[in-house]
Amino acid sequence: MSRTVVRGGLVITAAEETHADVLIENGRIAALAASDSPAATGWTAGADRVLDATGRYVIPGGVDAHTHMELPFGGTAASDTFESGTRAAAWGGTTTIIDFAVQSQGAALRAGLDTWHAKADGQCAIDYAFHMIVSDVNDATLREMDGLVAEGLTSFKLFMAYPGVFYSDDGQILRAMQQAGGNGGLIMMHAENGLAIDVLVQQALARGDTDPRFHGEVRKALLEAEATHRAIRLAQVAGAPLYVVHVSAREAAAELARARAEELPVFGETCPQYLFLSTDNLAEPGFEGAKYVCSTPLRPKEHQAALWRALRRDDLQVVSTDHCPFCFAGQKELGRGDFSKIPNGLPGVENRMDLLHQAVVDGHLSRRRWIELACAAPARMFGLYPKKGTLAPGADADLVIYDPHAEQTVSAATHHMNVDYSAYEGRRLTGRVQTVLSRGEPVITDREFTGRAGHGAYTPRGTCQYLH
Ligand code: URP
Ligand code: ZN
Ligand code: ZN
């Protein structure tokens, strides 16, 4: 039996904060007890490893429910592999990712899932799971969804955007929602009116409006809000729950708030880029704005306050990254002279826990809400709780010792993501990951990488735990 004791830290979960020692046995949390209590004092004798967390936070490992390692997209592929991306995630205090396997047009869901397993198997430093992008809703794929839910792939992303790529029409969306309503699955929606956006894209290019900032201008907040409203009502008709991904517009957040006030089982996530960046970044001179091209797009700064409020009021439940990195050189540059050819996506898997801690420092969130949004809620939303997302007896010992006083400056020169820029370059943050355990194994030890590719295990999931 292997035994680790984490001593003297302030243990923070979504539910409570307490000065406690943590006993880990065979990769799981065995017990928590007040620091210096007779029970805790006895644990150190015979422990294989004692980690001193005095003056630090002890928090659950982050659960990032939205990543795209190695995603083929926009004529290229996301630059982080499962190996580099999960290592970077660990550096940032995230110990579980849920990535998206992709169904190719005309192919079976299973074929897409097999491809993604082959990419990830033996590569990951931390545990991982999959959602499925359904890009071809038909009788066969609807039937396949039932089997996937039964085996632990319980969420399916549909797109109202990207006609000709991932796009589903309203009839297909309704059918997939009906299927999920019957089998316990959760539909995740990319809610933007892609057909209308494509018209605006062509009109902008015809006018000669080709710079990155026009990406934000054509993907209008109202077209996000309209699609969000439509998705909500389609889900209501289908009798199915709905999770809206990467909410960036305050009008879209308002649609979710209205639906939740009606007690509909509707949920949403936002991402750090929408909380910390804005259209000012998209408008940076030269072609620099390409670094910030993602969809849904960054919005004017005024939207940020509405998103913070939605997070505090639980109108949005989760913060994940939508990590989808493309290097500036050779990848983002594909769109010089035509913003519609800039691959959509931002890096961020390494930055999420720290940026949200900064939100605590800045007074946007409480410490417990930080842990809820980044760890507990994504685990509950996607059927991983309490194995993941909390520190409690029986949970996996995915644990972070976090120094809330350390100062850092975010930079591509020091980050571990396989991408040549940082969306947060030069930003000064208070707080930093010190040590990370994944199922009790040290992955980061006092800011040294001590993990290994292949430690991370595929983790089948249950169904959404907000519904029962
Ligand atoms: O720009 C983004 N979000 N890229 C990743 C694909 C998606 O829509 O999530
Ligand atoms: Zn999306
Ligand atoms: Zn995404």
C-alpha cells in the first residue's frame, strides 16, 4: 500500500474551507482530519511521502470539460497533442480533461471515437474522457448514441455554426435532443446562427474588411443569443436537458438565465478568454488580432460584467477553456488577408485555474465558487463526481497544492503548451500551482514535472448529475 500525507494546508472544496491534513492511500483520498488532531498526527508515521502545504491551499485538481487536443480544424490541426496538452494542463493544476472525439461526415460515431482513443492512448499525463462531436445526425448515429451513453460517453456536441463542416439543421438537432432525452445523454450546443454568419462573412470580405477584428464583427452577439434561444426551445420541445458551450455574449447568458428561471434543465459554460479578453485584443495592430480569433468570438469589454454576474448567480455553471491552440506562425497566418481562414481557437488549458484564482483576488468570485466552477461543477455536469472534482474519502487523489501568494507573469516563453504565443502574454497573476497529484502520483512536484505520458487513464463517465 502507498501512503501520502498532505499536511497543514487550507483545504478548499466547493462546499467548505477547513484547515485539514489529507491522507491518501493507493491513489484515493482515505481521510481528512483537522491539522494537528491526534488522528492526523498519527498518519505521518509509516507514510511513504509527506507533503508540507503550510500556508498553501489544498484544492481538488481542475476538471477542464472542453479541450481539443490535435483537432483537425480550419485546414490545419490544433498544435497540442494529448501528450503536450495534458502535461501543460497538469502544470496549470488541471488533472482531468474532457476532450471531443469527432464523427467524420458519413462515418460512424464509433469510428471517430476509435480514432480519438488511438490519439490519446498511452500519451496522457492526467486522466481524460471524451464527449462526441456529432456532425452527421441520421438514423444510424442516433442509435449509436444509446450504446455510447451506456458505456460512459454521455455527452454529444452539436453545432448551429460552421455550415458544411460540423453544422446540424434544426430538424437534426431536434432528433438528437429527443434521443438524448430518452437515453440520459446531454446535448452540448455551439450556439451561433452559422447560416446568417456566413452571409455576413461574405459581405464583409466583398467590402474588403479582411482583418481579424471583422471576425468579431460578423459573429454578432444577437446571432449567438438567437441560436441560444432556439436551442433552448428545441430542447424544451424534445424534453431534453441542454448545455450551451463557450457562452460569450451577455444576451446569450440572459437567454440561459430566463430559461433557468422557468426551471428548464438548461446549463452553460463560459471560458477565461471571454472573462479576461475582449474585442480590443481582436483589434490589435497588424495581424496580431488573429491570436484571439475563436468562436464564439471575443466580445466588447462590457459583456464581461454580465458573464461574471451569471457565474456568481449560477446562470452559468462551468468555466472550461475550449483549449484549441494554433501557432501564430504558419497556422493563424493562414488567414492573412482573409479573416475567415484564420483557424478558430485559443490556447488556455494551462491558464484556467490561475486566471480564476485571479478572479478571486479581484473580488469576482469567492474561493469556493472558484473550486465549484473549475472542479466540482464540471465533474457533476459530466458524470464524474465525486471521483473527480472534490477532496473527500473515496475520491481519486487528484489534488493541487496551490500557493495563493506567489506572483507570476504569464508568457509563451515559460508556458508548457505547444503554441508560440500566449493569449495572456505579460499578464501578472497572484497565485500559482506548486504541486499536483494525479491519483496520488506526483505529476508536478514543487514546480518540476515529475509525471509521465501514459499515467493518465481513460475515464468513462456517468450521466449529468444535475438531473437526478
Ligand atoms: O474557436 C473555437 N471555439 N474552436 C474550437 C471549436 C469549437 O467550436 O469549440
Ligand atoms: Zn464550439
Ligand atoms: Zn470547442
